[in-house]
Amino acid sequence: MKKIAIICMLLVAGKVASAQTMTAKYIKEWERAKEYTKEYLDAMPEDGYALKPTPEIRSFAAQMDHLGDANYAFISAASGKAKPDGSLEKRADQSKATVTKGVMESYDFVIAALKGMTDADLAKDVKVFGMDMKAGTAFEKAFEHQTHHRGQTTPYIRMKGATPPKEKLF
């Protein structure tokens, strides 16, 4: 009987030790997304930042700036943290260095917000773009949004004769 109790305790301890909070999971995923986006920003040559495949769509720089602006908007609403004033997309300087810095700072904002939250915070009700949702859902929607816009830039990079980064799922 004593052996069974010890085995049960070890199994429970293993489960607890391997459990990962949602907040920790989100932090890991956002850190991966930041690295992946940086690879995209690095892959595009400097002269490709102004590239617009057609006149009616955003340039590469504007796509990335839009991604960063949305990171700030979603996460500010989800976390209650104030986002910086201004818009990345509306800045006059759309150089590779400035866009890269601004977009990376938006990921830092997301990750810092998550590091200041608990799983209970992710379960709280928030309003994002006029819609009611859980804070965790807002982080998920922000993640989906940044993935969408990053992916849209793959053809831009190819049009400049460069190679986009390989998929980074893990």
C-alpha cells in the first residue's frame, strides 16, 4: 500500500511540474513570433521597404507597421497598459532600421504585458474594438492578426529577389 501511495504522489508531482500556465504558453509563443517577424524584417532588403506590389495595397513597411500598431491596440485593450502615442504606420521615416525598431518594440510591449499577467487576468472580460471578449481571446486574436500580416509579406520579399524565412512553428 505504501508503494502505491508513493507512486501516486510521484505521478501527481510530475503532472504539477509539467503543467504550464496559459500565460507562460502565450509568452513562449509571442517570443517565437517576435523572432520570426525579425527574420522577415531582416530578409527584406532596405530598398524593398517601400515596395507596393500594386498601388492600392500597403508597402512592405506599412504592412509591418500595421502589424505593430495592431499589437499595441489589441494588447493595450486586453491588459489595460497604455500604448505609446502615435502610429508606426504614419511615421515619416519608413526605413528598415526605424520599422524594425518600432515593430520589435511592439512585440516587447506584448511580452511585457503578458509577464505582468496571470491566468486569472486572461479570463477577465475586456472590450477590444468595441467587442466584448476575454483578455486571453484578445491575445489570441492579436496573434492571429500578426501572423496574417507577416505572411502577407512573403511575396513582397520574393518580388525583391530575396528568400523569406523558413516556417517557424516551434
